[in-house]
Amino acid sequence: MAEPIKYEDFAKVELRVAKVLEARPHPNADKLLLLQIDVGDVQKQIVAGIKQHYTPEQLVGKLIVVVNNLEPAMLRGESSNGMLLAATSGDKVIVLSPDDPECVPGAKIK
């Protein structure tokens, strides 16, 4: 079990609903995909290590959950400006997605 954190620390994490606009393989990595996402007020790129579990076609148009305020990072020469959230169940990776298709990009998760 992970070490407990204070609510004030958790409150710093900005979780948002995003819509995947484009998805393509990372040019310099076998396990990464580049995702262009709409987070309501801005569009940006994130890099996700889910290529072995999802095709780009499965992701385009999908609503996902992202950490919106993660510090930008360069991953194999590509900028990542957030983090997609996914669960692991055995060998399977499952991208977290709102179950209501009317949920709008940018919606805050509390």
C-alpha cells in the first residue's frame, strides 16, 4: 500500500476530462503513442505508454481522464503536457473514461 498523503497534496492534482483529437505512434519509441487532446480551454499533446494495448483508431474521439497540471516533460524527443490515467487488470491496460458520452472536455474531476 502506498504511503498516505494529505488532502492538501491531492487537491494540487488537476484531473480533467479530455477528448482525443488525434493519435499516432511515437516516431522514436515502440511502446508510446502521441495524443493530441482537447481539455476544454486548450488543446495539447500528451505521450502515453499504451501502444501495446490500444490502436490510434481506438482512441480518436474517446473521452479520457488526464492529469492536466503535470509538469511538461520531453519523452524521447516529444513534449508531453499531461498524463493519461489508466488501470491495470492482470495483463490488460484500461484507459479511464467517463461512462456518460455527454461529459464535456475540460470537466473537472473531484
